[in-house]
Amino acid sequence: MLTIFVSDLHLSAERPAQVELFFNLLNALGENSSLYILGDLFEIWLGDDDDTPPNEEIVANLARYNATGGRLSVMRGNRDFLYGNNFVDRTGADLLEDYTVIELGGERILLTHGDLLCTKDVKYQAFRQFVRDENNQREFLSHPLAQRRLIAKQTQTGTKASMLEKDDFIMDVEQTTVENVMRSHDVHTLIHGHTHRPQDHEFEIDGVRHQRMVLGDWYEQDSVVYWQDNLYQRCTATELLDLLAN
């Protein structure tokens, strides 16, 4: 079975080429494949009633992939953490926990979006805790969609300004946090996104080799990691489509 990992697609009407590319990938995968979307599939998701184009079309294509026999798993990101039961029912997706362990080729693999690993960014972690609070989410979702869009736009403006003030290392993962998380989940391989810094990192924990595989974004890279025949491979979505066609 072909297993595909993607993250940080940030799909929106402003980037129609990436939306079309994602639909083409879903159509090409079909049955006997597993697709793991590790957060930020959407540029923003303001609740299950968010019908901002092309959200409805994306949901329909996810449902079609699931209906054709593909196994769909979706993780919340920092842009689309408001998935609810309606999204799950409509897409048929398995909604993953912030830290999820799967098994590939007899090995335990830890999946996460990646933002929880950026513990040097104290302000972001405080913001994350606030917006992930169930009471705060209920309060936000009680507002009309138009008001939620306005709140989100104001928040994004503030977030972008804050990012300009931060050093790059603050917004990257903290190695000590990575090691502690991998120890606690008893894994040797970690796959995540969020940082938009695709690279394979190898290091030792307690004298044993570990690896951290970082997924790239789809702003410029259409980054994909896939697992087949007991090997991990990196490529672009375009390259994977060519492989599937041959």
C-alpha cells in the first residue's frame, strides 16, 4: 500500500493551481492508498459551516477519495483546528489527535502537526492554548460566520506582525522537546510539518539513532513524503502524479 504524508497545503481561492493539483492527486491515488494530512490543509477553517470557496469543493473531493477506497486521516493544524463532527461525517476522515502513533513496516511512527514542538515561542504557545480551549471555541463558533471572518482577519494581521519581530530559531522546533516527545511515545521516527522547513534530521537519543522528517509547504514546494516498499521517499505532488501515471 502507498502511504502519503502532506502538510501545510494552505488551500484557498487565491491559489487555484494548488487546489487543482491537490484534486488531481486525490483522483490519482484512489484505493489501496493512505493519505495523512498533518494540518493546515486549508488556509483557514472557521468552523464546519465555513463555506468560503473552495472549502465545499475540497470537502467533496476528500469525501470522493474516501468513497473510492482510500484511507483518509486528517490532523488539526494552527489554521484549521476547528474541525467538528460535521466535517468528519461529510469527508469520512479519521480525525487524528495532536500526537498520533501509527505503524509502518512494523515500526512505530509518531505524527504531529509540529507547532507543539516550537516551545521556544512562548507567546505562540499561550495563544494556542487559548484558541484550543473548548469554552473559547464554543464562544467563537457562536458568532455568525461573517463576524468570525472579521475576527480571523484581525488575528491574522496581528500574527503576521508578530512573526516579523521573531528570530527564525524561535519559530523552529526545540530539539529537547523533540527528544522528550519521542521518548514518551517510544518511537524512533517523527514526521511533522508546520515550520515549512523540509529536511530529514538524524540524531541519537540515549545512544540510539532517531530521525525527524519535516514536511514542506505547498506555497511553493507542493511537498510530499511517501512510504512504499519499506522506504521513505521525498518528491513533489507533481512528481508523484507522474509516478502514479506510469
